[in-house]
Amino acid sequence: MTERTTRTTVEQAFGAALYGEGAEAGLDTGASLLAADPSAGTQLALRGQEFVRRAWERGWQPADVMRIVVRDLEETPHGHIAARMIRAETARYEYLPPRWDAQLTDLPQDTSAGGVPRLDRFSYATAVLELYRLLLRLPPIEAVGPVPGESVARPVAGEPRELARIRALLAKAEATAYPPEAEALAAKAQELMTRHSVDAALLAARTHAKDTPVACRIGVDAPYETAKAALLDAVASANRCRAVWNSGFGFSTVVGFESDLEAVELLHTSLLVQSTAAMTRAEAEQRAGGRKRTKTFRQAFLAAYAHRIGDRLAAVAEEVTGRSQEGGLLPVLAARDVAVAGRTDDMFPQTVTTRVRGVSDGAGWAEGVAAADRARVSDRARAPGRAEVRGGTPR
């Protein structure tokens, strides 16, 4: 077939499956048209890259797209097809926005020479059209950075020494099976994070650097996503950032200064690993004692963990800040807090506060508190069911 005929075939398939009435019947019609035209593959791939680019222009990033594809369709084959299109589209640019390289590294890897598991032509065309239909329906969301091709400041190679030390501490915390040691290491990491933040704030003030708040998105996956969002919010708040959870799309947007965002991403990822491991151990102990635990136990555990670890991180940060009373520090930090709050309000003019609900297992709550704060005894634990996700959810 000629290129013009192939283009017509693709347009007819799209008209039936993506834009026409009767979605399911149209999907079969479109897939049949594509399956009957062996030359449609190249044109179909190019159109897919266009849809991906439109997603970038609506505020989406590679990790956001993959999260929705895997959740609403399947990782195989839809996720693999999406990953291949994303790599092809982003390969056109010499430089990518910050954090995009890491997101591309995390994309599903090709599982066959063709990039996806072997499918017949009709099944493959159906999967592609289902994916394109999802991409077309992605709504605009808050942009957290430039799109590929826009002028961006290139990041300095490597990472600050403080972040390397924090990463090493958190790796040790994840590796140990001794809870008090893990908590002590996490507290030390928070101490270093706060010192790093204070140093960055003072340096920016002294050099009159044009340092402004930025934003990033962090996935919050099911199950127990409300409790996980609360954990991220606790980490963000302790590090002078704001977190806003979008429950519909499965991510939180964290707003803060760049050095603080990097630390929040590191600590949140580590604490999520640690809390899951601690929950697994607690469940095993409960079963060994003859008590069968369920989803309510895990929900209560993670909610309590998020609440108590938030208290602990905030206390460490406050102590470090109090010891760093250099001239002009408090006004500098206050100005940065105002800037972060202002940027958050600009991005999310309407939010609601979400509370962790369904926390009814007292044993789960007690175990979660103990896992987060085993080395320190306190009677200030909030009553079950009252853990709050500060920052809220966009209306």
C-alpha cells in the first residue's frame, strides 16, 4: 500500500476506535483495519509519539503516564507499548527536564525483540488503540517542570556529599532487622537533611541566589494509599515542603526547594520500605500468637507509623534548627516557608484535608506506633482514626 493509503487506514481506525460512538464495537473495527494493513506500523508508532507529546504538554511526565497505564490497562502489553513510545519520543531531545532520566530508567524493559510479548496483529492493534484512547483522555494537570525541548538549567553532575551520606544511612536502616537501629539511622538521616537544608538556605541568602520553590510528583500506590500519602506528607512537612495528594491519579505533588525535595524523595522511599518490613514482622508475630490479622491491621499499622514517624522527624528537625541559630537564620527560613506556601497555593488554589479512615484495629495501631518509635516512650499518640493527610487533595 502507498503511504497515503496507509495514512487513510490509520485515520479510519482512529475515527472508529478513538473518536466514534460505540467504543467497544469501534475498537474492534479499528483493530481490524490496522491488522489488515501490514504497512500501518510506522504511521501508528508516529501517531503514538504525538499522543505522548500531548501528554507532556498537559503536565504529565513519564512516571505519571506509566502509573495510569498500568493501573487502568495492563503492564503487559500496554505498559510495554507505552514505554517504547515514551523512549522513542524523548530520544529526540538532547537534554531532558530534571528527574526525567530516572523516570525513563524505571520504565518496563522490552521483553522481546519487538518490544512487547508476541501478539497476533489484531490483539496488538487492539492494545495500541486502547492505549491511545487512554492517552487522548488524560486531562490537564498541574505542571511540575518544563516539557522536553524547553530551555532548562542543566543540573550539576553528581550529588552533594550530604545526600550521599543520607543515602548510605538509609540503606543501612533498610538492611537491618533490628528496629531501634533502623529508627536511630532514620533519625540521623533526618538530622543531616535538616542541616543540609539550613546550609542551602543560608548560602542562597548570602549569595542572593534566585532560588525559588519547585515541585515534583511521587507515586502513592494502592493498597493503603491514604496511609502512604500520610507518610509522605509527614516527611514533606518535616523538611519544609508541602505535599498535595491526588487520590484519583495515584500520586502526591511535593512543593519545596530543590535540595529539600531531593531529601524528601530519599527518606520517603526508605521509610516506605522500612514500614512495610516492620508491618510484615508484626503480622508474623500476631499469627504466631494465634491472632489472625487482616487488612484492618495493616491499615491501622501504616496509619500509626506515619503519624508517629512524622512527630519524630519534626522533633529532630526542630532540634537541629534550634541549634543552628546563626544570624538571620529564622527570617531566611520563614521567607522560604512563605515562598513554598505561596507556590503551593498557586498550583492548588482549592484543596481539601483527608483523614485516614477505617482505622479500627487497636493492635495494628499499637504495633505501628512501636515500629516507628520503639526507642522512645511517649504517651502523645493520637487516637486511632485521626491521622491526617496535611496538604489535602485537589478538588
